[in-house]
Amino acid sequence: MLTGPPFIPETITVHLGAPKSDAENVTVSFPHYIKNVASSELYPTWPENALRANIYVITSFVLNRIYTEWYRSRGFDFDITNSTQYDQAFVYGREIFDNISRLVDELYTYYVRRIGSIEPMFTSFCNGTTVTCAGLSQWGTVELAEQGYTPFEILQHYYGEDIELVKATDIRNTTESYPDRVLTYGEVSNDVQIIQTQLNRISNNFPNIPKIAAVDGVFDTQTQEAVEAFQRNFNLNPTGAVDEATWYQISYIYASVKQLAELESEGVTYGEIPQDHPSLLQPGDSGPFVRSFQYYLAVVGAYYASVTPIQITGQYDEQTTASVRSFQKTFGLPQTGIMDRETWNELYAAYQGILESEPDTGCGRLFPQEILREGVTSENVRTIQQYLTYLSQHDPAIPAVSDTGYFGPITKSAVQAFQKEYGLPVTGVVNAATWDAIAGVYSDIRCGSGKRPYQAPGYTITAS
């Protein structure tokens, strides 16, 4: 399922038959699709207010299919069918009526939604004569228009008072929601937060899937256990990692339990849209998310001669922009200088490859791709405890901790003390930025400056 505010796709792919039929797919512009369906479903002689109401309904219906990835989440390579048993009529190559074409050009960016929800409403409808249903009656709109109803009043008559018409301001190509990489333990991202949100809602209907206490974008042990339980429940390989099949199965089940493709939908609220982890960072941005990606970029820049070196400042400045562009050029991406999803995917993969072959210099290791916080037990916790204890010998503001490998309240207090001392957000959580700072100070004191893994000489890689 797509997340965030709905948008108008530039094109739409239509399957010319029932979903599982061996029929042709055609891709047309979105306005042309609406014009074709309206010309196939409606009579051009109907009152204009009836035509307008029906065009809003046709647009909302197809945008719901796109927003929920109704067909693509099931493995189909199209957005909607032309079967009226499942969707709405589309006759490829047919004539478009002039007055309908004019109205669609004016209205195709508007859609219906329930007040308080985000997704385009599944505006079910039927002709109202040979077929009746819950939802709008196409012929009934004619009678209402002749009685003087406005288009919005017609919609309210059929769908209730709690609806609104919304104009989508974003028109762009449709991209699939899957992030093109497997989400695994230790990752921190907006995509992880999406999965956590959806799994927690699914668990209401499937209580054998455990709840995830912290929906914060951190792929921790609880998230891994919930993914494994979901995979077992729906006959997927229980790896605990979110691959493409798992991603779309979660999306499909989430849309199903919330009835997002039904008239009486539970709806998606703004509170369910992940907001903690920005999906795009660009020049002028600042803060901990910029600092984190700068760390990854600094490491990659030390190992790839073609990637411009960078300082970790938390400011998306000119140096950062130039470094991002050089990374994008090295890895064959559009050289925008913006940290978008595709660039982040490549950066994450490049860093992971370096991490797996990292030499142990004894001067502070690279961030191990595991967020450390209270309750975690791992060898990485033991490592950070050893670093903190070493630092405590040189800085009385930082307390020593036992290297038990368990992240308890004492370790959290030591991390908070370090963060306060070195100007980091005092969270008590060891993310990439905090790990880098702790390991960096440890390395400088123990081995001297310039001896950390991504500062030491001899590890440069020339990209092919």
C-alpha cells in the first residue's frame, strides 16, 4: 500500500479483461482513462451536475485501487481491470464525448474521501436500473440533478455527510511501495516504521502476531518476531526479514483488515502515516537524520576514491550536496544531490558491503547496523560498554559500565552522559551518529587521531 497523501499518476495500466484472464495490458494517461470510463459508463446528454458527480466517483474509485496497490500487491502487473464485475468499464480505442472530455480536464485531480481519512474513498457504484448496490446509482444522479442537487450534494446523498472533495496537487509517475531491498534486523528507516504500523493493526485480527511496542522505524527483536509470526501465519518463509513477497503480503492483509477497498472502510488516518523518518533529505535540511546519513556517506567516501569526502556536521551544506552527487555518479544514479529513496538504498547497500569486510584495527569499529537501546542484549552492546568504560578513565562525566552485553539502565545513563557531554540529542539510544561519536572519541584517545577505520589509509576502493 502506498503511504502519504494520494497523488494523481501520470499514467495508468489497464488489464483488458478479468484479473486472471490472459488479456492485454494497455497504458494510457490518467486523464484519458477517466474520459474513456466516463464515456463508457455515462450518457453525454445527462445534466452536467450528474456528470460531474459521476466523474468524481470514477476518479476516486481508480485512485483507491492505486493507493491500496490492490492488484500489484497480489503480483499483477496492472493497476485496474476493465471488467465491470470487479472495476469499471474501459473500452480501448473508443470515441470520447466532447463535453465529458471538457469536464474531465477540469475535474480529474479531485477525489472523494471520508473526513478524517487519507485514502481516496472506494466509491462503489452501479447503474441503478439493471444492477443495484450499496453506493451511488448512476441513473439516480440524473433524477437528483434534475431536482437541483449540486454535484457534492449528490455525493452526500449516496455516501453520507462525512465526506469531502479533495484536490490532489501532486501529479507524478507511480512508483511501487516496496523499497527494492530486504528490510532486516538493525535497519532504521521510514519503511520499517510502515511495516511496524501495518503489523500492529493486522495483529488485532490475528492475535498470534505479537504487538510491536515501539513503532519507531527501528527493526528490533520485537519487529523481527512479529515479521516471523506473520510469515508463518500466511505460509511465507519465516526468515524474520521483509522481502518483496512479505512486504506485499503485509500490504494486502493490512488493506483487507481495514477494508480500505470497501465502501465502509476503517480508513487510514494521518496518525498512521510514518513521520519520524523523512523519506527525502535535501540541501538546507539539518538535524540527526542528516548526521546519520553523513556518517554512512563518510564511510563510503573513505573506501571509494570517486566519492567526495565529507565532514559529519548535521548540516546539509554544499559539501554534503557535492558528496551526494559524487556518490550518485559513482553508482549510476541521477546526479541530483538529493538524498532520495533510491540513493539511500544504494548508500545502505554500499555501507553494508564495507561493514562485512571491515578490518579490525582495534581503533573503534564501524556502526554495526544495530540500534542499541534499553533491553537489547548483544555483542555490540558489550563493545559499546567497553568503549564507554575506557572513556570514563579520561572523562569523569562519563560513568563506567560493566561489559555484560545487556543494555540496562546503567548503560543507558552512561550513553546519555556521553550524549550530553558531546552535544548529541540525549536519547540514551545508540544510533549511527552516537556510535560514531563514541567510537571516534575512543579511537582518538586510544590510537591517536586519524586512525579510525574510515580515516586510516590503505582502504580505498576504485568503483568499476
